[in-house]
Amino acid sequence: MKLYSYWRSSSSWRVRIGLHWKKQPFAYVPVHLLKDGGQQKAEPFARLNPMQSVPLLEVQDGGRLIHIAQSMAILEYLEERWPEPPLLPGDRVARAQVRQAAELINSGIQPYQNTSVQKRVKHELHGDEKAWARHFIEVGLHALEPLLHSTSGRYAVGDQVTLADCYLVPQLYHARRYAVDLAAFPTLTRIEASCEVLPAFQGAHPDRQPDAEA
Ligand SMILES: N[C@@H](CCC(=O)N[C@@H](CS)C(=O)NCC(=O)O)C(=O)O
């Protein structure tokens, strides 16, 4: 199994957590999102993933070599193929709460800080791309804090690690990069601290990846 990834990509990081959590070995294929105008836009990668983004999972299944993009699709695939240890709870209300938190980040925060969006705000619209991203990160985290206050135990939803934690931890790293003051989010940072000590989260951290930069 191969994972096309970029060390600081939060979407790739979510999948790395999932692979480590399920103890599935994988080859790491770096795709540099900035070098040469972005290797995600060049062949051969762009042919494998027309969305021109990471993560991309390459995996053998039923005698076929398949490629899956979109972190949520990949993580749900991993969950169905290797159900243990789980990343989705058995209870359907809890599952909905997990997906709610993950989607808030996936579709409500991360797109605004994405490399291509940042470039367009800065170079084509001549805006302050960092202020732009910071605004949407703050709005999203202000919604997430009370939601997770009501669903969390040790982790985002209850006392088991779930997909919601795979989305939360990388997003908080990027919140810091955009100078968001995390003092307003005590529940989120408490959950992050619980996750950070787990080997799966440690192995998935950007600084531990082969393409990490100083
Ligand atoms: N919703 C997608 C987002 C994928 C995505 O935006 N990936 C970013 C890195 S975190 C990327 O490859 N950006 C390339 C670009 O903006 O050109 C997912 O969850 O996989």
C-alpha cells in the first residue's frame, strides 16, 4: 500500500493517523505541494488524482490496483477493510457526532487554508491570505469547541479515539501556524493533549515524515 502525502498537509496527516492506528504498513510517497509550482499538478501524479491534491492512497483490493483520494473516503475505506481497532463508534448517534466534527473541519475550515486558495487570495486577489485563513479557522473552532464540549470524554467523542480526533489534531497544528489564539478552545486543546501521547498520533506527526523540512 502507498500513501502519496506531503508532510505538512493536514488532510494527509489524518490518513497517516488512520494507517498507524490500524497498524497497516505503507510506503510513503512524497508530493511536494510548493516545489516546481506544485508537484500535485504535474504528471504522473495529476493523472492518478485529477483533483491534484493529497492524500492519495494506492492499494491492492480484489486483484485490482485502486487509487482513492479524499481523506474521508480513504478513512472510511480503511475502517471497512480493517475494522479493528475501530475509528467509528458502534453507537449510531456517536457515529453521527464523529462525522459532524470531522466534516466541520474537512469542509468548513481546511479548504480556506488550502495552498491553492491561499495562492489565489494573495497573488490574484491581492488580499491578506493569512488573515483570510485565520478568520475561517477561528469561526470553525468557535463552533467546534461547544460541540466537542458536549460530546467529548477523553477524546473528541467519548473515550475512544475516532475519526474526529484524526481531523482535530492536524487542524490545531495549522491554527497555530496561522497565529490563532487557542486559549479560547480549552476542550479542543485538552483532547489534542490526550491524542498526542498515543503512538499512532506520534508516528503520523509532520516532523516524523521522510519529507519533513526544518
Ligand atoms: N477534502 C480533501 C482535501 C484535500 C486537500 O485539499 N489537500 C491539500 C493538502 S492538505 C492539497 O493537496 N492541496 C494542493 C493545492 O491546493 O494545490 C481531503 O480531505 O483529502
